[in-house]
Amino acid sequence: MQRFELHRELGSGASGTVFEARDRVSGDTVAVKQLFPGAVVPQREVLLARKISHPNVCRVHDFYEEDGEKLISMEYVDGETLKSLMERSGALPIDRCLHIVRQILNGLEAAHQLKIIHRDLQPKNIMILGDDRVKIMDFGNARIVDVSPDLTGSNVAGTPRYVAPEQAIGQVTDQRTDLYSLGAVFYQMITGKKMGRVQPAYVPGAPGYVEAAILRCLDMDPSRRFASISELRDALAGPRLYRPVSPYAAMLAAFLAIVVGVWIASVRMAPEPVATVKPGPVPAPAEVKPRPTVAVLFEGPIGDALADALIRGGKYLVVERRSLDATFSKLLPEDKKGIVGAEYMMAGSSEVSEGQIHISAKLIRTETTELVASKGIAGDPADALKLAEELAGRF
């Protein structure tokens, strides 16, 4: 390499390896991402990302091609990734989580104002500096806000457990796609654990208003998430415990308090009639039937949408999914239930044919492998997640 002198590897991801390097032209220490052969390079977006100038964003310098290598040079940041911090410390205190997340929101907002979405927000792309300042790293997978879905797969990128469902299957992505990833990061910061395959129903250790914000970010349907950074920021401001009132309102409240107090005193002074109560029959307690458990073995975003819809429907308790290997069919019926961990299992498949996506699912009794129900649905591939939710409602 002619321009950059590589010193040490800082990290590696799906699209390339990042090195600490010296720029031979300027003499500055920089970070250089060396892209893997065949990696899709959004050169237009990378060059546009240079315009993002914000204290919470790692500055992108330029895109180069040298000796057959594709390189992105960036600001060098001396700190620790959020991934490393959580591996060392586990779950973080809620105050620190909010301090970090609010800075991430500020950096993302600067990008979103330029119609740029990060599309790979995850703990290893978030740097924590010594003074607890935060910088968002690596816009190598960034894109301009999409206006149409990409069903070819060329627009699919991101990291499992953090990538939004619509991005994973090549649908339209926008600012709400980054908010999903941020919700997954936020969940991990508070709980100390990555999200499972099934969308969480609660966030252990989070105050109510924080839990509600995270779960809304993680909604499978982008239209039900926050529409913008500012909406999420407002939700994380916390409950409003004090609201200034005008002098007139204060006087009115005091007057009403006096009137109510006089009324209560008069009621207490009045003699109370003696009531005779005849004991009646004690109603029998209502029988509460436990909900059946089901393991959704359908992999991928469509399986996630099925599981999420079953949870919301309230008819089943959905357990964490387990992938089945090739020997599953050879096991005895009494062994299968222990592996799946549920009374029922739901398996299925999806395929695109003649411009439509066909999704099928089967509900199987685990202990006997009896087929309980088999349903299917077809429609526009762009509506795959909504079709999966509708299919779940048929069981």
C-alpha cells in the first residue's frame, strides 16, 4: 500500500478489517478499513458520510482503491468498544445506559438528517472514549434511505441479533431500521444478554418507560416503531413529575380542595345507617387453564414474525426455538419433547415463485408427532412479515 502504513489490527467484521495506520501524506494516525474481496462498496454513501460532522460520529475521510485493494480511511479513535466494555462488565447501570444511548441518538440524528442510515449498528461499532464520550463507528454498510425494496439480496447486510427484519429480507429500509438495531443494543446493555430469536416481551431491570421504548424499537413492523430519533428521545426523557401551573389554576385548585374538605366533614358527621348483610353463596373460583407451549422452529425473520404474532395473540406460550439436526426424525417420541421443550412445535418453509412469496406452517404435537394443523398463505414478497403475522392468526 502506498498511502497508508498499517500498524496494528483494530478489529474485523463482515465486510473488512480495520487497522490503525499512518497516512504517509498527512502524517496523521488514522483508521483504515481494508474491504474483503467481493464486498459491496456503497461508494456514494461513503463519500456522502464524509459530510457527517458530529462529536458522536467517527469522521469518514475518504474512499481509495490502491493495488487492487479497496480502502476506507476514518478518524482514529482511542477508546474501548461497547462490545468489549460489556464483555468485561456485563449489564450496565441504567443511568450509564441512558447516557450512552442518548449520545448514540445524537450521532444517528446527524446521519439521518442527511438521509443516511447506518444499517450495522452493534456494540462493536460503538466506541466509548476515556471521558465516557461515545462515537458511532463504521459507516461501511451505510445506505441512502431506500425508496423501493431490493429482492435480489444485494441490499441485505447487517449482523444477526441486531439487524432489522425488513433489512434481513431486502425490504425498504429507513431511519426506523437503525432504531431497531439500537433497541437490540439497548436491551443487551441493560440485561447483559443478546436478544434471543423470539422478540422479548419485557426487559428485566429496566424502568417502565425505558422498557416500553425498547420494546417499541424492537417491533417487527416498522410502522409501529418510533418514526424518528426525536420521538425516541422524548420517550426516554422519563415520566414528567412536575408541570408548572398558572396562579389562577393554583387558586382554583385550592378553592376546590376547601369545598371538597367541607363536604367530606359534613358526610362524616352524619349518622350512618346500620346495614344488615346476609351472607350469600361463595362463588367457585374460575378455572384458569394453562396455555399450551409451542416452539417455533421456523428460521429467519419470517419465523421471528410468526413467533411474535403468536405471543401477541395470547393463545400460546412461545418458548425459545431450537434448531433440529438431521437425526431429529430418528429419535423416539418421548425424546423429542425434551429437545423441543414445548407441547407443540411449529415448522414450515417459504419460497418465492412467480412474483409471490408462499409461506406454509405446520403445528405438530411434539410427543406423538401428530399433525394438528397445516396452514398456508401467499402474497407480495414486500409484505412477507405481515403475511407471516396473518398466518399465525390462523392457528
